[in-house]
Amino acid sequence: MTINKETNGSSLIMGIEGRLDTATSPELEAELKASLEGIDDLVFEFSNLDYISSAGLRVLLSAQKTMNKQGKMVIRNANDSIKEIFDVTGFTDILTIE
């Protein structure tokens, strides 16, 4: 997994490439903890995300809970298989997916 971060004032775009799974989700979780202070607009760019596991979903849920208190979070450009995982797990009701 590769994480590409772009900060613009209080906005943060995190581009995630590869696989977000049990092996890589702790890295994203640590990156989020270090990056979210003062952020009120978080965007996950998933155009290059190939796979997400339940561990990855847990990190997204945690990020959403944090952003509910301080701003908003959006997921953009997820491929069809990732969108299907969001549908099956009910995450489309929890997350803002564009």
C-alpha cells in the first residue's frame, strides 16, 4: 500500500494505492492519527485502491467517527469492487461516497 498525502489549509486528501488489509491498515491508522489535527475536510482518493478488507473498513469507520466531530469525510473514485464491498457491509449508509 502507498499513501499519498496532500494538505491544503484545513483540507487533507489521502490517496491510497494497492491493498488496504490486515497487513497495511495499521500504517494508514497511524498516518491518520498523526495527520487529522486541525483538519475539517478529509478526502480519501481510492482510484488506485485494489482491495479493502474488514481491517481497512475499521480504519475508515474510525476516521469517520473522528471527522464527525471536526468536519466531513468523503471517499472518491472507488472502483466497482470496492463499492460493492461498501454496499454489502452497509458502509454506503455510514460513509459519503462520491
